Amino acid sequence: MVGLVQQRFGPARNLPQPLRPLARRDSNAYNGIMTSDASSLPPPSSLDERSREIFQHIVDAYMETGAPLGSRNLSRLLTQNLSPASIRNVMSDLEHLGLIYAPHVSAGRMPTELGLRYFVDGLLEIGDLSQDERTAIEGQVKAAASGQTVDSVLREASTMLSGLTQGAGLVIASKSDVRLRHIEFVRLAPDKALVVMVGEHGVVENRVVDLPPGMSSSTLLSASNFLNAHVAGRTLADAQTSIANQMETARRELNELAQNLVDQGLATWAGATQEAAPQLIVRGRGNLISSAAAGDDLERLRKLFDELLSREGVSQLLDLTEAADGVKIFIGSENKLFSLSGSSVVVAPYRDGDARIIGAVGVIGPTRLNYARIVPMVDYTAQVIGRMLG
């Protein structure tokens, strides 16, 4: 399926695309790009025309080739007729602001991480996806959702984003605060029962509980029926509160054994949700490895994935995403999770039918990511996943 989408509009390579103005906000546009603070710098509007043009060309060259751009090549690109000396003076001013730097003596200039942030915050014009592009993305996610599990939808979305962006696609699925759909007790032995707990979006947890002596099949059924009457559509906390408020009803409807079993069922679900760390799905790691130089760069990528795949790393990334109101961009060392690898991350939350954030989708790549192209892809994919799961 990735191939079909790529045939439709090709991968978002790290090449400069024609930039289009950001369209008026609608259901398919962007919820604002959440970025870190670059307020210590003068606003881009305060730069004169030639400074903005020179800075734009330096950033474009870096995103296209990863190489510095010198004054001689710059002079051929500028719409104004400037001497190499004038160009060097402007570059010196931009370097003084911390926006560009020279990687080697007598080399051209490249944007710093601060320069990339400045560009993303103030000069980047984000286009919109065409209707064909939206249809292709939505069709691929829907195909994965047809008769499949939630996990398959998320894996397909991660694979698709990796193929389209030539980076690593990632999806984070939070299992906390899941709403319950169904609880059932299934006898395994005279003193053992399996608690089958089904949450929203098809999340299933199974746990074995001990049964007291004399527990009949009818008592198991009564406990199951009572729980399902009071927990369906509620979170664990809501369900516990509801049942606590109806203890008199419980005493009339249930015998003591069944009441104990109800308490066990809720306690078992609580243990399951507390143990369940957010799930991280990453596809396309090879894209990052192939774009990295040997030696230190590969070691930094290895450390990035080790940290990402840890319970703490996944939780941290989800927390960062939940703090955003839309697409969020991390560039290099702005976040310690990605600082060692020198990577950038474009990530957006997806929501359920109640507008609760239940996960995130994004792309990891080099700092010269084609942000103008990737931001709308990530944003729209998050919207599609939210609709599928909601």
C-alpha cells in the first residue's frame, strides 16, 4: 500500500518544495505548530530583504544537500545584484545572531539549530495536501482498519509515514484511562477464573483470579452482568465511583460472593491499566541509518532508539505531545530525548470521539527534514487515525 501512495504523490524527500501559504484553518488544516521559544531573536520581519533572501537560500541549500553554501554560489541565486563582499557582510550579521555558522575555515555557511528553529517559526510557509493526497492517505489507513485490529492500523500508519517521508515513522498509543466495554468471568477450574476485560478500540486484557469455595456458575454470571451494567462506556475511575455510589443496590442484587468477585474484577482491571505502558511503533529505522555517516552518527542513532523504546522514553514523548494543541516540532538538542542523535521530530496527537488525546503519530529524521511537506502529512494522518478509532 505504501507503494500505491508513493505512486500518487511520491515521497517527501529532503528537497525544497514550492512553498504555498497556509490555508485558512478548517477541519483538515493545522492546529498551530507548537515550537520552542526563539523570542530572544528579532522577528523575521525586522530583517531586511537581502538578509531574509540570503538566509532562505542557506537554509534551502542545507535541506537539499546538507552542505554549506558559499558567497560565490549565493551570488548566482540572489534576485539582487550584490557583490561577494556585501554577501559576506550579511552572512557575518546572520552569524552574529546565531542563525548560521561556518563548519570549516573558508567554508560556506549552514543554519544552526537555532537558525532552523527561527526559519520554522517565522519564515516557513506550510502548504496543504491536495485532495488526491488526502484520499490516498485515508484510503490506506481505512484499508488497514477493515476487519483488522487497532494495532494493525497503527503499524500501517507508521509504515506509510516512513515510506512517504524517507524518515522513521512512529506511532504512540496510550493505554491509560481506557474506557471499559465489557467484563466477563470465565471459569477455568473450581478455584480459578479468567477475567476477560475489553476496553475501547478493541484493547483486551486477560487476568486469572482466585475463586472462593462454593462459587457457582450463576454467581459468576451475576457478577459479570452487574459489572457490565455499571461500567460500560466508563473509565475505571468512573466505574469504581459509580459502583461505590450504588452499594445498596449491589447488596440487594448480589450475594456476598458475587460482591467480592465484582471488587476483584475492578481491582484486576486497575492493575492491568497501571502496568500497561504506552506502546511505541517505529518503522523505517533503516532510512535514518542510511542517511547517517559511519561511526559516531550510527552510535548516536542506536542510543536514540534505545531511549525511545524504553518505558520512560515512550512516556516522555507522549507527555510532550499531549502538551501540544497541534503539530509539534523538535529540532536537535531542543529536547534531550533527541539531542544525542541530532534528529528532528514532527509529531501530532490523535484523539478519540470525546476529543481525548489517546496517542500520537510522527516522523523522525535528520534536522534538514522537509518540514513544509511533512507537517501536513503528519497532521492529516493523525486526524485520519483519530476518526478511525473514534
